Amino acid sequence: MNKADLSKIQKLLKTVTAYMISKATGIGDTTISRWVTGKTPIKKMSLENAIKLTNFAEELEKKNKKDAWRMFWKNQAWIDYD
């Protein structure tokens, strides 16, 4: 998708390592680290990079939801009411 979501980008930069983001998006880890440390304002990033980061954040959200459901069903204690 071609959209950028600042809140998703901010959450991503706070919760995922620069190395992992770099490998997944192709954005240099130094560039990512500069956003994380505030040396480069997030609002000054290119639209292309903002879209890449948003897409990666959304991929992680989907994966986390799937993993959470898997864990729920795996650990679900079935109760027999008979």
C-alpha cells in the first residue's frame, strides 16, 4: 500500500531494532538510528521511506495477531461440561 502512518512509524522505531528494520526495508541502519536518536526529525524523512516503514509496521502487526491467536488456541484449556 502507498500510505504513511506517523504513529505506526514512531511505535516501530521504539520497539524494533534499527538492524531488523534495515534488513526488512532496505533503509540504512544509520539513517534509522538517526531517527531513533532524534538527530534527524522523523517528519523530515522521505515519503518513500515513510511508506516502507509503515508497510513493515503493518506486516509485524498482522504477524503478532496471528501469533497471539496461535498461542491462545495452543494453550486453550478445553472444559468438558458433561
